[in-house]
Amino acid sequence: MFGDLKSAAGVKALNEFLAEHSYIEGYVPSQADTAVYEALAGAPKADTPHALRWYNHVKSFGAGMKQFAKASKDAASYTTGGAAAPASNDDDDDVDLFGSDDEEESEEKKRITEERLKAYAEKKSKKPALIAKTSVFSM
């Protein structure tokens, strides 16, 4: 995910990731944080402030790092491989949030709505009209 964390490029990739994330995985420290921490050659330099902040935070746990929650991915996947892949710009053209291109469904919905309204009107016409009465008792 971050590539070689002993190189400047790997630390830079980690810094860019940590600019928007508090931890490597999720919102609490995990074994993924421990694996990345141990893969670093030492504290990141001051030109990578997010990585340095994260490093100091994880370091503050000391021996408690071994008790972090299990990571969802294998720890090696964070410390090996190429640099972080750039965020993909997936087109979400196939998702229509407003349902504007569902003409067949809208015709079906109109038909169902009309049937339900007709059934409701018939049911309501059979019901006797309620006559409101007020009762006043005096003592």
C-alpha cells in the first residue's frame, strides 16, 4: 500500500494517506498500525507532519501496541508493494439517484398507484359517514 517505508517515497505516501486518516485502518489503532510502525526506519522527518504525528501517537502506546485489534488485511500488504495507488476516478454514471431514466418502471408505478387509489376510494365509499356528536353532562 505504501511501498518501502524505509524510503522517502514510502514515507511520503504514508504522509499523504494520514493527511485524511487517523489510523491505517478504521478509527482505532490496529495491528495494521503496528506493522507500519515497525516497518519504518525511525521517526519521519518534519517535512511529513501527518506521518510524524501518527508515529508519535502510536509510539505513545509502548508495549500496548501488541494488544491492538486485529487488522482486516494482512500486515504485509501495508508494508510491501508499490507506492500507494492514486485514487481512482470511478464514473458513477450507472447509478441514477433520481430515477429519471426508469420510464418502464414509472409506467408500472403509475398503474399500481391508480389501482390502489381506486381501491381506496371504493373502500371509503362503502363506509358510513361519521356523524359528530357532542355530549354535555351536567351535575
